[in-house]
Amino acid sequence: MSDDLEAFRAETRDWLEANCPPEMRKPMRSDKDICWGGRNPQFSSPEQKLWLDRMAERGWTVPDWPKEYGGGGLDPARAKIVREEMARLKCRNPLYSFGISMLGPALLKYGNEAQKLEHLPKIARGEIRWCQGYSEPNAGSDLAGLATSAEDKGDHFLVNGQKVWTSYADKADWIFCLVRTDRSNKHNGISFVLFDMESEGVSTKPILLISGYSPFCETFFDNVKVPKENLVGELNRGWDVAKYLLGHEREMISGMGLRDSGKPLHESAIATVGRDAEGRLADPLLRAQIALFEVRAKAFAAMSERFIDALKAGKAHPAQPSMMKYYGTELNKTRYELLMASGGSDALEWESAESGNGALPRAWLRTKANSIEGGTSEIQLNIIAKRILELPNQ
């Protein structure tokens, strides 16, 4: 590593040490500790807001975005150093945002200058919370079969239709949405638009999940006016934007495989199962399963680091996000299966304060959706087979 990079690492380490509050170096206790930002943000503590403000001011919520769009303007090597030093200090992510992980990269590639200047700085500062309008009741895995329409009305589109599984639509400020602008062409008749969720004619209805939570919504559009300047990319070429964004969404979802529960899985198991005479996890079968999981998790972490480096350098295979998404979500499902196995019948407890209102079993049930959201595991395996392994169709 060059002297310049070593100096940057030292500077970064010193700044993080001085500016990341101790509270923001502790593992998250629940999803309530996640900072989503938005017009009406909810912070779990004053330290969480302070941490977001400091990182946003420095541009480090998105360190590799250009400075003029609210980012840090760092090259890939320096952005990686920021990630590494944050991990070393166990700094929490200051902001979780579909604007950062999905819409932002798409705007950087396909948006015009006015759209970038309008939306990207607000995303970087956590001022606007976004949701995604992709799936529909009759267009899930076959996303290009969507029917939500956008009729050209001169200076605006008139949008009518329905989306489903819209994550946090009831809490979002804006939506990035796929709409049909030409019914004569399945793929080349789709456009990508942005609009305010407070627009007249937009309504949402939360979907109650098996976990007891409702992070997803049905979203309805009834004669919603969308200004023409909110069209991203070319008319009827929204499928290009959609595919590019899906790659970044799958990269985000794959990060579930790296989720930090605060301590290694074997330590969590020892706390409930106990140790044998030699100080090992008492259950030998569970011990072997956890050992295999932790080896796979470390291998996935190394592969993820390599993938991120290649992605930032523009050298990643276009289908590689599908591979990462598949393995990462399967890994996360396995993690919670083992945590449930470690807890035995006590892990099924659902309502007491001691269990955090059943935090573990609810999280375990939530992981069942990991293999569906962002494209089902079956779809990802088909993509891997065709585009990476180049297997024949038959």
C-alpha cells in the first residue's frame, strides 16, 4: 500500500475514533436501531442522529459518490479503507437506504444532471426515504409482465395500477416505479419514473406476515399525476434501468449473509446449550453444523470483499450479483435455523419481554422471505446457469 493510502488510513481511523459515538459501536439490538432517515426520521437515540449528521457532512454515507452529489468523492481504494476502518471499530452503518443501495447507482448511470442534483444529495443526507415499485400481483418473477400504466397527458403521465410487496411503502417519502408506457412491446414498453408518495391518488395497505410484522405493503395508484421530468432514462427503455438496479438490489440483499448478530454463532449456542468436559459446545452434531456454517460464512465474507472491489472497478460479471444474492440469503436462513436449534423449545417463545417479544423466532420466520425478495432463488439459479456457467437450455 502506498504512503498516501497509509496516511489516509491513519487519518480515517483517527476521525472515526473521535467522531463515532460509543453507542454507535455496539451491536444493534433490533431493527428499531436501524436508521432509515426520511422527512420524519425516527432515531433510537441522540447519538444515532449525531452519527448520521457527522457522516453525511463528510460525505461518508456514500463515500464513493461524487462530492457534488453529496458523496465523499473517494476513489475505490480509499472508499474500501473507510469500510475497513468502520468494521475494525465496529461502527454501525449510519444510514440504511434504498436510495443508497438501489436508486442512487441507477441515477448515477441513467439520470440527467437535474435529477442527480435534485435527488442524490437528499439521499446522501438521509432526507428522503425511498421505496421500490416493481412487483405486481400478476408480475412477480415475470416482472416484465407488469400492467401498471402511465398514460401520456402532455406535461405529465397519469399512473394507474397496483404494486405488491412494496417494502416500507407506508413509511416512504418517494417511490421509484416501473410503469407500462407501451402495451405493444413487453420489455421495450416499460418506463422508469419517480414520484412523491404524498401525491394525490397514492395509497398503501400493509401486509401482515407470518412473523407478525408488516414490512411489506400493497400500493395503489389511482390517476396519479407524475411530471414528465421525473422520467429516468428514455421513454420505453425503463427495463434497462430496472435490470441495472436489480443487480444492486441483489448485492444489497446478499449482505444478509454477512449480518453481525453481535457475537459468533458458536458463542450464542454455548450460552444456551453449554459446554462439554473439554470446554466445547456440548452438542456434537450442532457443533459440527455451526463449524461448517462459520467456515462458509468466512469464505463468503472473503468472496464478498472481492466482489465489491470488482464491482467498484467496473470489472464484476453482470450476473455475479445473482450468485451473491443466492448464497448470501441461503447463508442467512441457515444462521437462523442454527440459532433456533441452539435455543431449543425456549426459542419458540413469542411474547415475553425477556425474549424481546419473540425477536428470535420472528426473525427466523422473516428469513423465509430471503429466497423470494429481489428475485427468487430459482430465478437466480437459472441466471447463474445460463450467464455464468453457460449451460445449455436443455
